[in-house]
Amino acid sequence: MSRQIFQLRISLSGVRPPVWRRVLVPAGYTLDRLHRVVQHSMGWRDCRLHSFEIDGLQYGEPDPDGELALDDELDVRLDEVLGKGSRFQYTYDFGDWWEHDVVVEDALTADPEERYPACVDGERACPPEGVGGVAGYQLLLAALADPAHPEHASMREWAGESFDPLAFDAGR
């Protein structure tokens, strides 16, 4: 495995206030491993389809029915398609359509004393799975912020008492 790591900034598109993560990943990772890093760092549960778009090409899990034209993410190493300054898209959940803007902020030499991948910074909790995309998440935030909102109690119950949209845990 490469001794080089990429510092990536992963931002959830269209969500205000912003939800983002900064992760360090081995440059030799394949896209399927990056998918797992994004899932873990954002708090998603990896129960929906996903894809990457890099330089106009779509990557993901090949569709056995051939309905989605995706190149196999298992065949693509990050250091083969990305470098410092690269930008690409990661989309998760084709129903809710969570787009993530990803930027390679830096290419660094791995510290032999550190373990990778690592989430080193970020802001705010990721929206819960199945909330209904950006519009559904905005409704959830509005309902949770206002105890007088007609959907406050039902949204709190649905999201769970522990859901705090301001919370961020780099240990994810």
C-alpha cells in the first residue's frame, strides 16, 4: 500500500448549516474503500446505492441488471484518478439523493505512527437515513428547533432523543 495519504474534505451539498468532514485516507485505497470511509465518517449506515463521478466517469458497484452504467469501483485506486486539488462527486441514496462535494486538499506522506483512514475534523451531524433528502432534512431541523412546531414531537420521536444536529464526533 502506498505511503502517501490524501487529505479529503467531504461536504454535503445543499445542506445549511454545512455538514462536512476532513478525512485522511491512503492514496492506494480503491473507490469502494473510500465509499466505506465516507459512510463511516458521515454517519450513514451503507444501506443505499452510491456512485462516484470523477472527470465525467461514473463509478460504483456494477449493476447486475445493467440498468446503471457504472465502472467498477473495485478496479480504481485513488492515486490513479486523483491528485492534490482534484474535485469529484459522491452520491449516496438515489432516492434521497445526497450529493457530496469532495476535494483532495493535500497529498501527504503517511505518518508511520498513525492509523489510516482517520476523520480529523468536521462540523455537524449527518442527516439521518431516510429523512427525505435536503428538503426533508430542512423540515426536520425546523421541527426540532421549535417546540411549538406541529411536527416537533413526531420528528423528535422519529429522529430519536439522542439526535443532535450540532453534534460532531471525529471518532466516527
